[in-house]
Amino acid sequence: MGKIVITSNVTLDGVVQDPDGEEGFERGGWFHQYVGANDLEDWVARETQEALDAEALLLGGRTSEWFADRMTARNEAEGRVSPEWANRVRSLPKYIVSSTLEGPQWSNATVLGGDAVKEVSELKRKVDGEILVYGSYQLVRTLIEHNLADELRLAVFPVVLGSGLRIFDETSDKKPLHLVDTRKMGDGLVFYTYEFVQG
């Protein structure tokens, strides 16, 4: 049975929007503005280990294309992505939830174009191990709303933006979580792991 793990970078006030500043959000770019060298080293090590431990990726259509665009030799050469992480992400099976995407840029990718809840439920039965979800906030909300997410991992950045897209902007009811782990990354980041309380 698969375990769906949502992993995200987030500000202290819960904003996940435009961490790298490439989307044009006026308060975007906070990832590199508020991460020190020690923070980044720990963050990269954690993200790489997370990918190595996973059995598959689950992504929304736009997030899938964004990550595929980042997987370039130039980005690796300039140190924007860890080669070990990039190689692992390329090799993992990728499941992309999209009603419009026909030809994903990735190799080893399957488009789930039907009913997202049904398709992801079947995926959880098929994959044995962790299924990582990067970005994909519309998909994340669907997973949370339908109790398909098992774990939430948050790398919290030391900044309050005051506005922007948040993971939990839209929930129809309370969603209890159980804190599993807390640890400091570098000098300024905190990494939280929660399990969703089912039923």
C-alpha cells in the first residue's frame, strides 16, 4: 500500500506561492532571500534523502512541467539542483494528474487524466512505499479533502509574507494532524513532519 507524502517549503504564515520568484508574485522569491548557506546544505541533503526513499512522484500538470524544465544540465552545473536529487527524480515513476496534459516532458511518466480521487486511490493500492507530492497545490487540496494524504512535511522559512497562496486556504472541515518529528535545518529553517489523523 502506498503512502502519500506531501512535502513543501512554506513561510511562517503558511504561504507556498512562488518560492523562487519565477511566477511573478510580488512577494515571491522568498526561498533564496531567507535561506543561509548552512540552511541550504541541510535542505538539499534532506530533499535528496526524501527522493531516495520514495517509490514514485505524484504531481499536478503545471508542477510537473515546472520540474521537468528545471532538470537541465545548466541548472545542475550552476548548483541550482543537486545532481543526485535530479538523477533520482528523473528515474522515479511519475504520475501526473491533469485533464489537459497529453505529452509530459518527463520519461517514465504516466498521465492520470480521469477522476483524480479514483485514480489516486488506485495508485495507492498499486505502489508500495512513499509517493512524494511536490508543489501541486490544487492536487494537494484534493488529496487532503478526500483523506488520501498520509503525511505532511513542511520546511518552514523564517519570513512572514502577509499574503499569497497557502496549502490550507480551502478545507471544508477540520483536518487533525499528529506531530511525528521536528528538527532544525541549518541556522534558520525548521522541518516538521505530521501524520494526517484518519477517521
